[in-house]
Amino acid sequence: MSGAGVVTIGETMALMATPGYGLLQHSATLNLSIGGAESNVAIGLRRLGVDVTWIGKVGADSLGDLVLREIGAEGVRVVGIRDADAATALMVKERRTSAETRVWYYRAGNAGSRLGVTDVDFGLVRGATLLHVTGISPALSPELAAVILEAVRVAREAGVTVSFDLNYRGKLWSRAEARDFYRTIIPLADIVFAGDDEAAIAVGEADDPLELAHRLVELGAGEAIVKLGSNGAAASVAGVDYLRDAVRVDAIDTVGAGDAFVAGYLAEYLAGADVPTRLTTAVTVGAYACLTIGDWEGLPRRDELAALTATEQVNR
């Protein structure tokens, strides 16, 4: 494939989280980090050896400094626009138990949602190998939705592969609003990722995840991968169906596992690997993300992948 790596666009927030398990109100301290679907994928790809550029907007504040520093420190090229009139968004995470995590977002009207078409150098998209976007961005603001649509338009015009992860957030928009956008962008995407519940928003309920994948392809997706969490994944690619079991681990924190899965799949896609290899790496990277507290901190490097053994896949 030609091009200069992956470009992704979206909001990254500062993240405050309880250091252990229990109620937030009883935690004397909070750990400070960052989190955002697009930057999680960017970091995951970079750790797997892929060149990545992240584009986003943060406030002219210390939390914005944190976001730009952390992403850049991972080797991702950062194109960070600073907004002097809005703060960097914040996410607060409470690990109630090892099996339950609660998240609160403080992002409405903040800097990340104010990224506009005039802020973005779409030449970066035009020169990429792959553009990765998610359904979170268009839910944040009309301005950011316009950026995503323009980035996809530019990518398609330039022959750049488009990857889209539905990534539904019910606190940001309704299922009806999300459905309208999904059905607009899915036909423009070469690779579509969705949880089974997210796919159902776009194409209707189905008991079989492969049926959901088929419907996504029928809607226009080049290929469709349905993420099933601890049940693995289902995919429809070039008329062939695939099922992949998850890697069994004792999960510590599952937040960010879906983004890790996407990073693993895309890294192998860009390397020219076959679908079974893509899915194996995807579930392996997703499993790694569950073994460490934090959205992205536990993402593996390529030489670590063999330490977890993926289970057998089934082709149909």
C-alpha cells in the first residue's frame, strides 16, 4: 500500500481515575492520565510499528499540555490545535469493583468538540495510507461532524482507505441520531467496526453476529468486523465469514479494549496479513488492554504478542 501511515481525528480528554476499587467519593487521590478512542487506537498502532498522526484540539491549559505530551511521547505525530477560549475535556473514572467501571464525561462545549474544518490540514489525510474515524466525533458537535465527513470525502477522493468504528455513546446522542449518521458514513467506509449492540443501531437487531456483519456489508461497508468482547469477534470480508474466539484473561479494566482490538486489526491489515491473522492480533491486543488499569497504558508492542495465545478461529 502507498501512503504515509494512518491519520486519525478526534477528541482526547484528560482522565482522572481512582487508583483502586471502590467509591470515588472515598478516594483520597486520583491518577491523572488521558483517554480518547482515536488516540487509544493511534497509540496502539504506533506500539505495533505503524506510523500514525493524531489530529485534535485541546485547551490552552495544563490538561491540554498533558494530552499533547502523552500522545507525542508514544511516538505518534501530534497535530494539536490549541483553543484559548475553551478548556480541555475531562473524563472521570470510578472503578467500583473489578467487574464494574463507571465513567463520567465533562466535555460539552470543550475544546475538542470545537475542532472545525478550517482548523484541519486535509493534505495530511490526502497523503495517508488509511484514515480512521469513529462515531464519537460527530456526536460531540456539528463542527466536528463536518470535519469527519470532509476527512472521509477527501480520503475517498484520494484513494485512501477509510476505517470507521461506530463507537456509540448514549450520553452524547440518541440511537436515532446515531443511526442516521451511521447509515451515511458506513457506505463510505472500507472497514467498519462495531459492537453487536452498535451494529444493531445501524442495521437492526439480529441474534447472529455474522448476520449483523452481512447487513453492514449490504449497507455498503467494504468489510465488517463485529466486536463481541469476551466472546471474540465475527467478520465478513470479501464474501467469507470468520469467527474468532477471545483470548481468555482475568480482566482488570476493560475500558479501551475495543480500541485496542481495532488497532490490532488495522496494524495487520496495513501489513498485508490475511483475515485470520488480523483477527488473531486484534483479540490478542484487546486482551492485553484488559490486563492493565488505564485506557491505553497496557497496549502491547509487537514482540509481546506471542506471550498471549489466541484460540482457534472458524471460517464459514
